[in-house]
Amino acid sequence: MAGVIAAVIGSNHTAFAATINVKGSEAGSFVTANFSYDGVTPALLGISAGHDNIGGRFNSQTISEAAVSTGSCTAPDGSAGQRFVLVHATGVDTTIKVSCIPMGSPAPIALAVQDP
């Protein structure tokens, strides 16, 4: 079942054409991982939990790595910020209804149905 859903979403890009309003909250923490996607900068391991109006309660675990980029940016409060570029990210979000597995940037997201 999971392979069929992932194949359909991966091949049908118009499935994402509609706007979906997601409302929820999430809390978690992250630490530096003993791992690097590019061998230059260490990745971060993040673990969190939350609730949203799509799948209800969820747990998340993600490994991601960002690199400092050239140029500047402005933070939401108007102060000067530092621009970062995502090197790569891999993670799993699990709910009772659906598991969303980001396969890393820029690959599409695969969905797998999980038994309650």
C-alpha cells in the first residue's frame, strides 16, 4: 500500500495544486549530530511532538544540515539576519493516521499509511 501511494504522489504533481490551511502547534529540541551530509558542517538531530488539524497528534525526528550562504537577510522583527542554505534533510513525521517521510531535498514526499 505504501509503495502505491508514494508512486502516485511522486508521478502526479497536480495532486499538490490545492491550498491546504494547516493549524497546529509543535515543541521539541535539537542537538548537533555526529554526522554530516557533505563532510563540512555537522548536521542537527531534531525531535519534536505536536498536534495539527490534518493528522492530529504527531511525533517527528529529523536530521538536517544547513550551510552559511552569502548575502544578508532581514529577520521577522526587522533586525539583520544571516542567510543559510539547506544542504540536505531527512526525517519522519508519524501520526496515527498517516506517516509523512521527507526523502530529503529536493525529492518529493512519500506517504505511507500506518495502522492505528
